[in-house]
Amino acid sequence: MTENAIKQEHGRYFIENSDGKTIAELLYSEIAGKNAISIDSIRVDPDYRGHGLASRILKQAVSDAAAAGKRVKPVCPYAKAAFLKNPEYAKLTFKA
């Protein structure tokens, strides 16, 4: 599989296939009054699972949050599991 670029719009990161169809998407929201974001969901099209897209898109979102000096609250199950396994992510965990 060709590595497609990760795109970002306010509230979401996504990857499209060569036809412009969204094949992976991470939705996030700003936590009001805090310097933090919440990773609300990560979805990968079933035809593209097993190619590391969820991992790539999460890594980009966490990297961008860290660069902006923000903490991250992992809400969706995939993000929660990744934050438990990755000490670099765990350092950025937002705790209310």
C-alpha cells in the first residue's frame, strides 16, 4: 500500500486514498479552558485495516499537540491503549 499523506482540518486528521475517499480519520476536540485536546475517535475503513493507519494518524495528532504545548486526553479505546503502551504519549496525558 502506498503511504498517503495525513491531512488536517480543525477537529480532525484524515487520510484519503488515491480516489479521494477518506480511509482513516481521527476526530478530536479542544478541551474548553484547558491547554489540551481530547482524542474522541479513530476510524479506519475495514478494507485498509492492518496497514498501520490508526497508528500513523494518532502519532501525527499527538506530535502536533506536543509541538503546540498541549496535553492530550485519550478517550477512544484505541488511543487509550496506545497511551498505556507508549511512555512518550503517556507523558502528555491530560488528567482533569
